[in-house]
Amino acid sequence: VTDQFTVNGTLSWDGDQTLSTIDTLGSTSTIEYTDAAGVAIQAWTYGNLKINRSGAAFTLPGNIDVDGDLTITTGTLDVTASNHQLNIGGNYLNSAIFTSRTGTVIFDKASATQTLNSGGVGVNEDFHHFHHSGSGTLQLITSDLKINGAFTHSSGIFDANTNAKAIDPVGAVSVTGGTLKAGVGNMTITSLT
């Protein structure tokens, strides 16, 4: 496709077509990747991003910003061996596979509450480096949280307490601002400012 266009609703992306330009992805738009073979997703700033094809692996082509929700319904979202960064400004729901490798996920909603359902604490649901930098509240809703690298909380409220969820960080834990409401279990904080 060589013409510019605007997406305000949902666009299902099936294949590895290339768009030379995209005029606008509206803040409420959803791009849903459904290709059977899996592809590198487009290097855009997304309104909402959905991965939805069983058995397919979708990879990040670089650092990606999702201003709204990231949903992994079926299939795999992989940060690749390049360990690309993923910024999420909305809710996160994983019902399938997230391959975090040694990448960083930053939750950065500026206000209100964003929810996180990791899908569990297994190898397909864990995070490596995890950073909450948004001024709003990040709340764990249905699953505990496994972090294999550093856990950094620098702003807003991180809430594992309301729904009694556990935070299991393997690496360093750093709280440099905001409020951390720990849930169940023990957590060692290595840096508190």
C-alpha cells in the first residue's frame, strides 16, 4: 500500500505487506495481527495492539510504543534477540505467549488505572526488566507477576495489594518514587529512594 490512510477502528493485519506510510493510527484504533506464519509487526506507535493467531510468532522490529492496550489472545509476541523495548500506556492482557528474553517493558500510563494480567508466572508469561514509570496506578488483577530481571518503580502507584497478588522479582528491585503496594509473599527491595 502506498497511499496514506487513517485507522480509527480495528484493522486486521494478515500477511507481511509493507505500508510505505500510514497517516494516522487513532488513539482508539486497534491493529490486530492474524497472519498464520507470524511476521515482524510494523514499527508504529499503536493506539491498541492485539496478537491473535494460534501457533504464529510475531516479533518486534524495534522499540514499540502502545499508547493503549496490548492484548496477546493467541500466538506469541517476541521481543527478539535484540531485546527491543515495549512501552505500554494501557492495559496488558496475556492469554498466550510473551517471549521477554532480556528486554524491557515499561508501563507508562499518565493517569487513572491501567491493569496487568500477565497470564501467570511461567516461562510464557514472565517479564525480564520491568519498569512502572506512569503517574497513574498499575494494578495486578488476576495473575501474580514474575520478573526475571530488574523491577523498577519510579512514579505513580504500583498495586499488587488490592487483588492479593504476588510480585516475584529475581533481579534488583528499585523504588525511586511513587507508592508500592505489595501483595502477598515476600519481596526484597535492593534500592529505596
